[in-house]
Amino acid sequence: MVVAGGLRVCCLTKPEWGIGHVLADDGGSKVTVFFAAGGKRTLDTKTAELDLVTGPAAANPILDVAAQVNWQHAHHNLYVIELRPDIFARERRFAEANPHWIPGHLCAYVGMTGLTPEERFQKHRRGEKDAWYVQKYGQRLLPDLYRHFNRMPYDLAKTMEPELARLLRDQGYAVWQN
């Protein structure tokens, strides 16, 4: 398949990434795609099995933002912090926000920052511009859940923060996101 910037595609070998928007192609062997659930990926066009997505299936407001932002200003990060599971029993607002939580799945906080996730987590722990739930219940960063999205422009990070929370809830996590 010939890939050109601006197209919507899916990667047949990574369906969990969802639909992607082609950001750039080098006219040869590499293509850069932002996937709604898989983040920004640079793929080898000789081995990546990309399929064109058209019509209503190609509609995606997150990919619309990804297509319009200036990737030269990709300075923001998403992050996910594991929260102690006793938050579910102790904090009524947290429990009410997560009626579909599957017991045994993690409780988490999702945020975005202009800092590194590690720096932001330390600020939470020190109580600097903190989310109270993180200061009280935060345990550790969960980079496997966010690393593939980072770094991104502010407008996309602002759009992706609630989307990442939604994706995690769909997987059975209990999530807090401001």
C-alpha cells in the first residue's frame, strides 16, 4: 500500500492501536502515524501492514486534533499513576466515578504535564499543584500505559488525557482524571 500524509490507516498487526492518522512519510521506507490508542509510531513501510480506512470509520476527533497540531512543539506528556486500591473503599467520589471497575484491576490517576512524568509525580508527592488523591494514595508511575503517547503538542495532550482515562476504564481500571 502506498502511504501518504493525511490518510487514515490501521495497522493490521497491531489492531489494539486503533485508527491512525498519517503525519509524515519519507517517500520511501518510513511512515509516521499517530494512532488514537497507540500513540505516535514511526513504521517501516516494508514490514508494517497498513490498511486504508475511509468513510465513517475514518472519523475520529482525536485524530482530527493530531492532524492539525504543530508537532514541532511537542513538549507535553501524559502520565498514569497507580493508586492504592483502598481508595475505592475510602473515597466515595472516586468510587462513584468508577461504577464499572472490575475488582482486582488497578486504580489509577491520569494526568498531563509539560514536565517529565517523573518530575510531575514528585511534585504531586510533595503537594505542589497536586491532585489530592495522588498525594494520599499515589504509589508509582505506570509507564507502560502512557509512554507510547509522549511527547505531544499541548492541544493534543489536552484532548488525549480524558481519552486515555476512558481507554483505561474500558479495560476495567478505576480512574481519576481532573
